[in-house]
Amino acid sequence: MHWEYKTVSENLIETKASQWNVSKFLATLLLKKGFLEKDEVDNFLNPSINKFRNPFDFEMMDSVVEKIVSAKNNEEKLFIYGDYDVDGITAAIFLVLAFREIGIDIDYYIPNRMDEGYGLDKKTIDYIHKNSGKLVITVDTGVNSYEDVEYARTLGIEVIVTDHHKSVKDEEEDNILFINPKLSDNYKFKFLAGAGVALKVAQGVYSYLNEDFSKLYQFMDVIMIGTVADVVPMFDENRIIISRGLETLKNTKIKGLVYLMKYLKLYNKDISTTDISYFVSPLINSLGRLGNSKLGADFFMKTDDFEIYNIIEEMKKANKQRRELERMIFDEANKMIQQKNDPNNLKYIFVASERWHPGVIGVVASRLSVKYNLPVAMISLKDGIAKASCRSIPGVNIFNILKLIENKLIRFGGHDLAAGFIADEKNLSEIELLFQREIQVHEHNINQPKFLEIDLELSVDKINKNHINDIKKLGPFGLENKHPYFLDRGVKIIDTKFFGIENRHFNGFLLKNGKSYPLVAFDLSSKLHKNNKDMLYDIIYYPEKIINKGEEFYQFRLKDLKSHKI
């Protein structure tokens, strides 16, 4: 990992601090993010629900809203069909909660990852038909379910497709109602999660019916969890969703979330996007990864204490099992990679096994892509069928690569950097050759060094409450809005304790100028020296506020470390 540190002119910092009416510290961080104009800074520092885009910028929103309102007026039953991951579950539950608030008869269906697979299918439509459903709204899925939409129509069921994935077709069907920012010419923000697209549909309906939007926004924490889980860019509407959602979570209306926050010891804490992505999302997602996605959706809807408690217990069991499977698959995949002819000269990773659980390979593919800085295809084999999760790196569009070889695939879909496919196992060798051929086109983007950009050089013993408050104004953090990173030199790391799978993480204390400060470090254990006691390190870090048992303190989260050179 290369560290990159570029200074900013002191005169520019002072000028902008005065213009923007912020501290020099905050002005420096804003300049590092590329801001120069006051109106941009004002919008960024003050994400407000009043700045949401007009949902009717979507070309088909008028028709979609009219269809939903017509079903409401005719007392017809609606079904929300959601994907089985956190984004799909939260999108589905949000629409159920929001529409029930305004008297719409609505239910939800979440498919089983193991038995039903991805996307709308005929068995689901038959179930909805049997249960008197007249209108189906897909969330976080459905963009490529053209045949299934037509089948639904033969049964008298209308389908509205809301999604944020790319289409495998070059042109869309004119007769399908869809809301998808990636397929819209007029809607200028392309990076909503599936949950965010569901929010736009609800905004459209509420606006049309002149309903009180406070009834809608009381469930913004549900949308926020899905948005964070799907790792979308943290700007524009996503920034509004996450900011408002984190505030809503403090006084959530979802009883299950109250219990889950207490179990995770996040209750009454200043919760961050990191807490959501590291702790909340994996627990909810674990049920779906191992085949029981509907239970993850039920978690948001239940109000009985005993039922909620039982679901959280199931989450804990599933998450433990998921971690064990993840460790096993990661180890096996690493061995396969090391057995390649020249593992240090790899251009991509393409590995398969009958032992691998299809619900977990996506997590492992992400870890491998980060570790090796390469595109990865991980494949689970069963009964002659290959199910793959693919992850990529900047500059290598994995979705486009799959599109170029789609004639060898049964099904594929996803995003630029995260996609998946299903294929006949007998075609895997040919698929890998095609995969390799297309990767070679992007070879100039492979094995590029990773850079960690430093915002400021600042000793840990100089951090104060004002710094923390200024940093918070820049959040929420994530893709396209990274946390500010700070450099300190000549720091000791003491009293370390290791935790996590393979003890990849550690906590302990930083020692600087005779004072100690609590720290936590994820995936950095391998960088600590065995004879650590007398070592000095240069560290990249950021401070965060922690509230534990009513006591407030600061800890430092390490992003990287190196031996200090005098």
C-alpha cells in the first residue's frame, strides 16, 4: 500500500475557511475532497430531505403511481417481491410499512436463495395469484425478468419493476413499467440502491395522494440499512438517505432494531455507517446467505418480543455458520490460487468447487479481490450447474465482460464491479478462456499499486473535540466519500489483543508523548512485528467517538501502519 500525501496552500485554506465560515481544519478536509464553491459546500454539509430529487423525473413514475393508486382505490391486494439480500429485504419492508400507513392492502414475498435463485419466477407468480395478488412491485430485482412479467399478465397480474441493476438487453421492452435510475434518461442520479429506488416510488405515491411525508420518513432507517449494505456512492440522494436514516435509527419505530442494537451494544451510541456495514448488515444478511431470507424480512415486521428474540438467535447462529464457511472457502480458494503456475503473476482469479456454499462465495470473492487486487470469479458447483459471484477492480467492468460472453451463460446480472452468473458446469473451461481473453483487454488496469491518500499529518495527542465535530460534519462516509485519514509518526502500539477470523484484527493502545489512547485495527494484524514491545510505527488513522455505558471517549481506528524510520 502506497501512502500519498499532498499539501494544500495555507493561503487557500485561510481564504476558503473565511468564505465558507468553517474552521481551517474543516476547510482543509473539504479542499482535499475537491470542493471549491460555497454552494457545493453548503449542500454537502447540510444534507436535507428538502433536497431530494423529484420522483416524477423518472419517465414512467406517473404511470407507476397511477397503477398503485388505482389498486388502492379498488381495494386490490399488492405484493412486494424483494431480492434476498439486505438491500432487497429493506426495500420490500419499507414499501410494506409505508403503504400500510396509507391504507394499501399489501404483503411481501422474499425468495429463498437456495431453492428459488435470483429474480422473479413463475412459481412465485403462481403463489401470488393463489393469494389474490393483483399487482406485484419488484424491488432490487426484476430488470431482466421479461418472460416472467409476461407470464404474470396471462394470470391477470400487473407487474411494476423497480431495480438498480444493469439490463442485459440493449433496449428495454416498451410495455413494461419500470423504475430504474440506470435505465432513465431524465433521472440524473444513477447510483441509488434498490432501497433508494423503493423510496422514490413511495415518494411518488405520497405526493400524488398529498399524504404527510413524516409517515414515510419515520422508516428512513430501514432504507438507510439497505443503502449502506449495498455499498453505493455516498453522495447526492444517498447522502440524504443515510444522514436521515442514522438519525431515525436513534428512535427507531422498528422493534426488532431496538433489540438488535442492544444485542450489538450500539444502543445509545453515535452509530456510524461502519457499525451498519460491519455489525448490523452481516447479521441480517446471514439468514439469506444460508437460505432463510424471509426470516430476515419478518425481523423488521414482528412486534412480539419472543418472536423477535428467536429471530435474533437464528441470526447469531447463521452468522456463526457463515463465518465458518467463509473461513473454509477462503482457505481453500487461497490454496488453489497458490497452486497456479505463477501465483505472483496472476491477471485474474477463476476458481470453482463443489464444496462451496453459493450464499457465501460473494463475501469471499470480495475478500480475495481486495487481497490480490484482481478481478475474481468464485463458482459453486452442484448437479452440473455453476453459480458464480464475481468481483472486480476499478478499470475492469465485470458486467460488460459477462455481457460479451452471455451466449455461454444461462443467466447473468449485476453491476460494474459486482456481478454473477449461472452456467452449465460443462461450459466452465470455455467460459474461463473467454473470461481470460476479455480480461487481457484491460490488462493495463491489472496489478496497479493501491494508494492510501492522507489528508493531514496530525499527532494523535493533538486531536480534540472540535476535530471530532468537524469530521462528523463530513459524514456519512463510504464509497466516493472516504473518511479523512491522518498521519502520525513514531507511535508505539501496546497491550494488543487479537480477534476475528484468523486473528486478522486487533485492539490495544497507542502510546505517544507519554499518553495512551485506545485503538482498533481491522485486517492489520499481519503488519505488527512479533517483537512489538519496543517498535515505533508510522500510522494512518482516524478518530471516532465511542459511547459505552453512558461514558463518552475517543478511540483511533487504524487504516495502515509501517515501521517508523528515524
